[in-house]
Amino acid sequence: MSTTPQRNSDDTARVGTEMFDRRVRPSLGPADDCKFVAIDVLSGDFELDDDDYAAVTRLRTRHPTAEVWLERAGCPAAYQLRSGR
């Protein structure tokens, strides 16, 4: 069982975003806003959770060699960077 990524990061981002738009977004509702979506870009399977770690962990339980793309439903970015002021 190989743990070497099959795609480079640009390909993972492109495929992950396409899968989110085509497969995941149509199944989301208002209650899912700002939840994390962990997508395995190899299988198309995904997990949804308020906690990013929980979503990825559940996905990797089913797909140990998953190539994970993480999105946040209804938000422009998965994370926000803040200044250290």
C-alpha cells in the first residue's frame, strides 16, 4: 500500500475544488455553512464536520491512503490568518 501522493498539490487543489462544486455543494444545506469538508480526491468520498481534524480522521479511517482536499462550506477560505497584534 503506497502512501506516496498520486498528484501534485496543484492537481489535488483543482480536482478537489471540482469535486466540491459538482458532488458536495449540491448536497449541502444552510445548517452546513462553515463546516469543514474533507474530500478524498482519489475516490470522491467525503466527510463533513465542524472540526477539520474529525472530518479528515473519519475519511482516513475509510480510506487510509486518501489524498485529502479540505474546503469549508459556505466560507471563502478554510482558515483565516490574523495578525499577532
